[in-house]
Amino acid sequence: MKYKKIIPALLTLSMLTACGGRPKNISEEMYNYAESVIRAADAYMDNQLSYEEAYQKIDSLSDSAEELSDEHENDPNNTGDRLTYLDIGLVRSGLYLEHSGTETYADLLESRNMLAKQIGYSERG
């Protein structure tokens, strides 16, 4: 009977360890912005959001991330915030360029995965 309680706890722990979690050099707020950008990009790529909806959401998140990045510019504990903000900008640009036909779905996916890797979030195939 003890094993019924231990096994789910071990599975949860192993899943959290595998995901990696938020890097220490990225603030929680910036992580949340980046995660929301990834989810919006995923929703667009899965045809759950229109281009306009996804772009508006990502553009707004990018503006918020820029403000936060500027606030944390000289904070040595949040050095990843600036890089994360730049990767958010690449996703925003990638979305626009994919929609306009200048770049491909694969290019947008690559930008999305770069951001995911930056924050320790799962990549998409």
C-alpha cells in the first residue's frame, strides 16, 4: 500500500527534474512572459489562434518583457532576462515573417524552440 503513494510522488519528481524549470538568471516574471509567448505561438501553429490574435498577444507580451528587461538591465541575478527578451522578439518577428510568406513555418518553429531552450521549457518537434 505504501508504494501506491510513493510511485506517483517519484513520477512527479522525475518529471519536474526532466523539465529543468526556470533558470536562476531569469526572473520569474520574464519566465512567465516567455512561457505565454510560447503558448501563443503554439496556439497559432496549431490553428487555435488567428495570426492577428497571436501577433497582438505576442506583441503585448514583448512590450511588457522589454520594460522588465530594461528594469533588470544592471541586475546580475537576472542576466538572462535580456537574452530572453531578445528571443521573444525573434518569435514576434518570426510570426510576422511566416505570415507574410517571407519565412516558413520551420523558421517560426526554430525561433519558438530557441526561446523554449532559453527558459528551460520543452521544445516542440
